[in-house]
Amino acid sequence: MTAHEEQPVIVACPDGPLLVRGHIDLTTPDGTPIEQHRRTVALCRCGVSTIKPFCDGSHKAVHFRTDT
């Protein structure tokens, strides 16, 4: 099975990003594809990252909390 055939696995980190393992199709809001350079990517869910859709660790500075 190639990396593109592998089913992605999504892990919600407590008070942090979504870790996505495996290939996913990412696009900008206007539909432009975003190239995936790594097998695992961290996607922002706090809304504060300066490199959206990717996490830059800003959730720590704003004390982002998820419901448990």
C-alpha cells in the first residue's frame, strides 16, 4: 500500500492541534492545493496559528482548551 492509499488517522491532542497521519488533500479557502511534505501534519484548531492550516504552537500562548 502506498502513502496515498493509506487511510489517514486523526488524533486530537488535548488542548492542542489535530495530528493527521497519512495522506490527506489539503486546500486553501480558494481551492488551491497545499502540498503535504510530511507523513504526519499538525493542523491548527485554536485559530491563532500564523501558518494556518498548520499548527505553530500558538495554542500554548493563548491557553487554548478543548472540552473533555
